[in-house]
Amino acid sequence: MSSHLLSVDSLERENVDHLLRVAARMEPIAQRRRITRVLEGAVLGNLFFEASTRTRVSFNAAFCRLGGSVCDTTGFTFSSMAKGESLYDTSRVMSGYVDAIVMRHPEQGSVAEFAAATNVPVINGGDGPGEHPSQALLDLYTIDKEFARLGKKLAGAHILLTGDLKYGRTVHSLIKLLSLYDPLRITLVSPPGLEMPGYLIDLVASRGHQIEQRDTLSCDFSDLDVVYTTRIQKERFTTEMNESFSGVSQDFIVDRAFLDQHCSPTTIVMHPLPRDSRSGANDLNVDLNGDPRLAIFRQTDNGIPMRMAIFATLLKVEDLIEENMRPVRWFVPKQIGVLDR
Amino acid sequence: MSSHLLSVDSLERENVDHLLRVAARMEPIAQRRRITRVLEGAVLGNLFFEASTRTRVSFNAAFCRLGGSVCDTTGFTFSSMAKGESLYDTSRVMSGYVDAIVMRHPEQGSVAEFAAATNVPVINGGDGPGEHPSQALLDLYTIDKEFARLGKKLAGAHILLTGDLKYGRTVHSLIKLLSLYDPLRITLVSPPGLEMPGYLIDLVASRGHQIEQRDTLSCDFSDLDVVYTTRIQKERFTTEMNESFSGVSQDFIVDRAFLDQHCSPTTIVMHPLPRDSRSGANDLNVDLNGDPRLAIFRQTDNGIPMRMAIFATLLKVEDLIEENMRPVRWFVPKQIGVLDR
Amino acid sequence: MSSHLLSVDSLERENVDHLLRVAARMEPIAQRRRITRVLEGAVLGNLFFEASTRTRVSFNAAFCRLGGSVCDTTGFTFSSMAKGESLYDTSRVMSGYVDAIVMRHPEQGSVAEFAAATNVPVINGGDGPGEHPSQALLDLYTIDKEFARLGKKLAGAHILLTGDLKYGRTVHSLIKLLSLYDPLRITLVSPPGLEMPGYLIDLVASRGHQIEQRDTLSCDFSDLDVVYTTRIQKERFTTEMNESFSGVSQDFIVDRAFLDQHCSPTTIVMHPLPRDSRSGANDLNVDLNGDPRLAIFRQTDNGIPMRMAIFATLLKVEDLIEENMRPVRWFVPKQIGVLDR
């Protein structure tokens, strides 16, 4: 594995398997039964040039759970860069302060440019329409873990990806990771104009997977194992698309009725979050809250062990984790949410 | 005690007594003579949807003093919520990352809504005009500690509450806590239009306390033990109130002249801070700086042991504190301020 | 040494020597070969009323490397002060929460006013056009360390300071520190209107140093040991200066051609950063990237050991550092940047 995590493209099957195994070993810590201090003394630079509370806190907490300290930076007010400092200079300066860097930036390619100037491990926390590899890894980890719980195998599974498949970087990265595994059945459903890019469909097909495209959720789906929905981000639309889309948006909502009609008791429903819970939103419906098949909160929970695994692997401490574990002594609720997770 | 701290309404007398006792046991740490690492490995989500540096740093430092790590979030840019994420979803996601949550939010009730979705302990750090229970608890702790130093008893004490008693959530919560104790004499002084709500006066009276309302500080007060002043927040005024108030504002300033006339050497003067120190401000006057009766900085200092006590109680580590204490080895000034505290 | 670090003016030669020696002892930690936890349990208030990511992260990381925890505050939204709270009150309140305070503030003198209200150590992290003593100390530490590496002595060295010598607080503080040492040759080069203030030239000359002023870089310089360049901050210019300056700005750029013509293989090039890397910028040129004489990233790296030394000295733990050191177990790249540092 490279010294950075910039894109899922750089990951071989064995790298992904390694991360999945290390994440599983992080579970006692992520579930707050054990603590470790293996990164005691280490400092993370958590540089968010674009606000993303959820992702920032997840990386921050994961590094803290390993025993390290975190320096956070949020927002567009990165003062030096406003004065004309290059990403090269910023990268070199930050590398002298910290042991690892997570960076989110609105411009595609900027995180890679930043990483090119340093040997300190850099993790892409999202670069605009580009990549967000830790999200794809935690999604894959979620499928792996849920399948193990349900006694299912990934090989031959039927996975439905729906929503905005054109601009959703999450589904692009996830489908690349999935394509590294044994043959799957993948069904893509998106409104016209928001289809998955052709090069990705070709890539997946070339690796032996069965892939099918549809333009509506109102058809027969057999044996769905995973329903992965994404938010349709209207802010990315042209005026033209806004007009044509307004009539069809309700057709892409995954709700209880959809599950009743198309899914089995062992289907799991995922979403990269945030979802829009306002009335009239064209998103994963809140009427599924409390349904055990709704895996979205287990999915975000999995961000902690996966991000711990990424840090531990890049900083090469994954073999030291167990020797440093101690029991948690504070109160941990049996169920974290008031509903089943 | 419930698993959250959302309002003083949920506190029984025994819960309050417990918190006062635990806070007292935190003093060696808060005064920087001892350290503890009992919460090592634990992570606090310190979510301030409304800026409040003082309160945020106080909770942050209290959690650090217990050995834990803190993820801070400040400001109105909570990106997921701007995209329509519900408090329910935010709560569930954050609960998967952290072990306890402090939340400040401009809307009354929002912290309770957030807490309803999780079993991870949630502390209300202020929800607009609603509650701010940790402030009332540290205020009560201050009275308790000052009285012990002065050899006084709470029973029968005379407490003056003055300023904006209508909108000041601090005094609402404090008077509820005080009402749990042995009979007191409480005098309320506020400008017309800013009186304490009737239901609170009724509550306090129904519990056997002697309560009296006045509209000016220019009258006789006998034996004041506590003078608790609050800022009159002009930004809450209607135009009408602004006009009628401008003539009377000077009548509600607590200053050296007021203390000389109405108070004994053992009266203490409190204020939830911040106070307006600009010339012409209708607030606690700076001419009292250096007067040992001015307890306002001892009061904010007390925020650390009380917030430590709240964390330790909710996370159920209060019995582990002493076994983990070690001496501080760095320099701690004898007096922190340049004047007596 | 005083209990605060507000200005280099308060530093005697022996204080500076002490800080240089302690910084050198911090190198194993700063270079991530050892960790220490000597400040475990201590809390830093890192109060940036003016954004400065680089300086804020440097102080934060330095305190974390000593084992402490950090409460950060950034921006102009310091809510209490917006409501009229005095620096005096803010200082007293913060002092009750934390063990040391770093403060940056846009107004000259404000950090000193803040420090006057507390005995908790306060470090000036930059007060507008005033002071930034930790920068000057790390600059001096860099010269000291580079000279040791090159087998040079400070006595008799020739140091060129160029750029905006009028408004650049960095060079003001640095020249004061240098003046405490054995006689040097100092050459100042600045555009008309941006000359070093006369009182500083007089001070340096009165202490036995040879000091010379020029208005162009296009002349003969013999035996330069240090070239210290600063950004010409156009935002400080009057309209008049803008007009007269536009023609001459290119004359003050330090680039490869300048080094080829005027410098030896053992000259070092420094800059307080950030530098403006945009095309047409009148700053230290990017064509020097990769040249081993470019010391700017080694210089920012040195911010960590020097700031650790400042914290350790003010908190009086400098003698405990070695007894607490343990080896680092995570991956540390041999070279942090992709180019030589």
C-alpha cells in the first residue's frame, strides 16, 4: 500500500482485505469495550478547507481512540493560502508539525497535489467531485460485516445502487472497490441525466460482474441483498434538469413501501448520509427509522473502526494494537440509539 | 439521575447534593494540584451550534482534566444540518463517534430533541431562552463553597437576584435549584417589564421560601448574603421598552456604593458573566474589581469542578477519581489573577 | 525570565541561551524519535482572535508533543468580547480554565493587557504590528542550528535582511535578539518607504554591530551567511506607495539568479512564511525549491522544538523532559518532504 490514501484506485485487493481485517480488530475499541494508547504522542492535522462536521469528527475521534492528539482546522479562512501560499508550501509546513494529515478540499486533485510534497501520510477526506476513499472503505466494511451477521456471502450478491449516480463520488469509489471481489449482480437506477459514467460501467463489466441499468424503481427486483441510496443533490443541477426532474423525483425514494414490495428480511439499506429529512425530500424516507434493515447508523458507526484501521496501517502500528488494550471503565450504553441500531 | 442533563427540572435534591459532593472531590484536580486520567480513551463531542467561547472552553477543559479527548464544533456552519439533516440523524451519527455530548443550540427544546435519539449522555450547554443547567449548578456550588469558607449556612440566607429576571435563563434555573433547599429569603429586583415569571415565584413560595419583589435597588435591604446580578440584554428589548428603560437603567447597577450602603463584609457578589465593562453599561460595575466580596471569578473557576462532576456522574466514574490521582509537576501560580480571587 | 513571553524586549541574553539549549534538548521529540508526557493533565488555551493556521497549529502541536491537551479558539466571533466583556475579565476567566495561554490579537498591546490580569503564563502569538517573539526565537534557533551544521560561528557573520523592514514585526524582533550576541555585520535592503525604523538601527549600532542600509539588491554583497527575506505586504500600502512601488518590486526578489551571483554554498535563505507563490509575486522565488540552502522548511520545523522549549520553561518542567522520554513506535518518514529539507 502506498504511503498515502488518496484514491481507491491505488488499492489492490490485498490492501482492501488488510484494511477490512484491521478494522475488525479495532471493534473492541470502537465499541468502547477496550482502549489503546498506541499512538500516544502522535499528532494528526485534520485540515478541512471545506466544512464537513461528520467526517471531521469521525477522523478526529478515530485518531483519539488510538491515543493520539488532533489539531483541527475548518473553513475557508485558511489564512496563509489566502495570502497566496501554495499547496506545496502548506504541505511542507504542516508536515513538520504533525504525523499524519487528513485533508478535505473543494477542488478535485488538490489533496493529491498536497500529498505530492510530503512523505507524511495524507488521507483524502474528500476533494470536491473527486474521491472520498475512506467512505467507500467503510461502506464495503459495512456490507462485509452485515453479511457475516446474516450468514451471507459477498460472491453472487445483488446490489442496487440508486439516486445520483453521476455526481455521487461515493458510489463511484464503492463500485470500484466492489469490482475487486468475486462476481456480483449490480443494478443501477438513476433519473435520466444522472446515470453512472460509462467508463465505470465498462470497468465493472470487464471484471466479470453482471451490471444492469434502469431508470425507475417501479419495476421488479429479485433478491436484493443491498440497497444503497444516495441523495440527489439539486444544487448540482442545471435549470433544464431541474424542470425535467421535478416530475420524477418521487420515483427514486426508498421507503417502507419499496422495501415491502422488493426486499427480503435480510436486505440491508445503506446511505452515505446526510439524508434530507425535510418533508418532500427525494431521499431515503424516515418511515424506515426503526426497521432493523436500515443499516445507515451502523454504517456511520463503522467509520470509526475503518478510519482507525487506515491510520494504523499508514502509521504501521497495526501489529501493536492488541498489546496495548485496556478495559474501558466508564459507562457505555448497551444500545446507543433509542431505537435498534 | 437520568442519563442526560437537560434541565434542572429533572434533578431531585439528592442528585444535586451528589453533584455538589463530587464537585468538591474534584477540587484537587481543578486547582491543579493533582491530575487524573480516569477518562483516558473517552471522547467528548462538544457541539456548539451557537458560539460561546467561555462555556465551550470550560466543558472542554473539564473533560481534558479527567483524561479524555474532545472534538469541538462551533458555529452555524454545521454542514449536514444545512443540507436538511434532522437532529435525530445528527444525534444518532454523533453517538457512534463519541462517549458524551455537550450541545448548545439557539432553539429552545432542540437539545432535548437531540437527546431523545440517543443513550449516550447529553448535556444541555444552553438552548436559547431555555435551560443552561450546568451554570445553575456551578452557581449553587459557589454559594455552598463561599458559605462554608465564611462559616455561614444556607438555611435562612437572604439572596438578592437582580437585573433581567424575565429573560435570564440563569436565574430561572438557579431559583429552581435553591427552592429545593431549606427555607430562604429571596428578594427579586428588576425593571418594570423584566420581572421574574409568575409561575416561578409561585413555585418557590409553594416550597416554603419567603419571596419579595421590588422595582428598584434604592431601598433598604437587610442582611444580604448573596447579591446575584445579571446583565440586562438590551438586544431582547422592544422599542417601547428601550424608551422606558433608558431613564432607569442606572438604578440597577451593583457597584461599590451599593455594597457600602447595603452589604456586610460577608456578602458575596455573583454574576453569570460576561458582564459589559464598557463605560455606561448597566451591569455589575468594575469599581468592585479587587473587592474580596466580588466572587465572579471564583464562580467561573467553579465551572471546572462542577462540569467535571457532571461528566463523572453521567459516565459513572465518580468512584474511580481518587485511585487515579497523581501530583501535578508543572508550575501553578499561587494566585492566578493579579488581584485576589 | 518573566512569567509571560510578551516581547523579546524582556529577554536577557541568558534567557535566550537557555531557550536555545532547551530547544535542542527537545529535538528527539520534535523529530519524532521520542515521546514525552511531562505535561499530561495540563491544558493550553490557544486563543486566536485573528486567524493564523500555521502559528496556531504549531503551538497546538508543540503542547501536545509535551503530553498536554489544547482548547482552540479561532476568529473574530469571540462571543463574550462582542458583548462588551473586557480583556481583563476574559483573562481572569480563561486563567481559571487552563494552565497556559497563547494569544494572537489584531491590536498591538492587547496581549500585554490580557497578561496583566493573570499569573498563568501568557505567550504573545502576535499582536498586530506589535510583537511575535516565538517567531524571532525560532529564527535565531534556526541560524544557530544551521551554523552548527555548517561549522560556522555566529560572531562576525554577515546577515542580510530584505523586504518590508518597516512593518515586518518579525525582523524587528529578530534584529533585537541578534543584537544580544557577538558583533555581526547586518545589511538591510528595502524599498524606499519601507526602511527599518531608526530606533532599531541605533539600538543595534549601539551594541557594537556593523549595520548598513541599501535600497536595492542589485549591488555587491560579500560573504553572505544568512539571507532573511520578508514578504512585502501590499495590503499595508498607501495609494501613493502602490504607485511608486510597482516599478521596483521585482528588484527585491530573492531567487536562484541572486544566489548564483551573491551567495556561497554555505549561505542559508530564510523567510518567516507564508510566501506568495503566485506568478508575479514579489517574494522569495519558488525556483529555489530543492536548493539545500533554502532553509525555510527547516525553519518552520524548528517552531516545534522552540515552542516546546518556551512552554517547558514557562511551566518549569524543562528538567523533567529526559526522565519521561519513550521511543516512538509509529512510522516516521526519513525525509518528510519529497525534496531535501
